[in-house]
Amino acid sequence: MRVLRILAPLALVAGLVAACGNGSSSDSGASTGVANSTTVQLRPVSARYIQNPADGQEQLGPTVPKDLLGAMKSYDCSSQPTELQGMLLECDSTGTVFLLQSPLLSGGVASAVPLEIGHGQEWYVKLTFDQQAAATLSKAADTMPGTDLAVVLKGKVLTALIVDSSMKDGHIGITGDFDKQQATTIAHELAA
């Protein structure tokens, strides 16, 4: 009887600990949802939609089903990223709507450095990944060449790259119409 009085409370505590977990969580990057807003993600692009209201032109690539096309055409870029059929709708700074697959990478940034292009006023950010993320990127260069890959931070697409062998070393360049201050800000956000 005395043993039962000792073991019962221990079993209860053990059961509570097992049910509650240890308080830690891990994001493997395999989910479709938006990761921590300060975590950079590399996501394969399923499609993109560009509408130029000035000349009425629209571009779409690659071909998507009509229900997805309608959602992409009507997507409000000022809203939060939206899940659609297991993928995410997110925009870049120009208003291009991207339909993105689950992240290939989430996090893994070793460094982000703003660099000047030539001697002009344009800048880019050189993003270097840690060993594990670099290995994932290197594998993607072998298995997914030619695939569009969006660089996503804070619910916005910073740029879209084409997967190629230059990524095997664990570095990518984030380009845009950046001045020194913008490139520096992006680098700080990526490295945070």
C-alpha cells in the first residue's frame, strides 16, 4: 500500500509531463504555413501573376487551373499571405502575385551582407547559409535545376531566383532596385 502511495503521484506527474511536452518546438520547414515572420524561407514557385494596369497586359506562368487563376487575379497584396490548396499566395514589392509551394528551406542563414554592384548606385544582398541549409540548397541545385525559387521574408517575396549550379556553394544573391540603405536593412533582417 505504501508503494502505491509513492508511485501514484509519480505516475501522475510523468503523465502530465508526457502530455504537455517539454515546452520546445521545432519547425522543420515542411509546413505550408507562414513561418516566423523573421525567418527567411526559400519556396518553389508554382505560378506567378503580373498585371500591368497601364497597358492592360497580364502575364502568368506556368499554366494554372482557372480557380487558382481567379484567386491570383483578385489577391490583395496588402493582405497577409493566404493559403490556397496547400500553397501560399504572397506578393513582391511590385505587386506580382506568387503561388508558392512548401518551403525548401526555412532559416539557416549564416550571414547576409549588402554589396554594391559595380560602381553604380545599385546594391544587392549576398546571403550565405549554414552547413545544413547549404547542403539542402546544393541538393536542390542537382535535383531541381531551372525551378523558380522565391526568397520570402516577413510575408513578402524579396526576389525569385532560378535554381542552378551556382547555388551549390550555399550562397545566393538577393537583387532588386536597392540602394545602400535598403540593402543594409534587408541584410540585417535576414541575419536576425
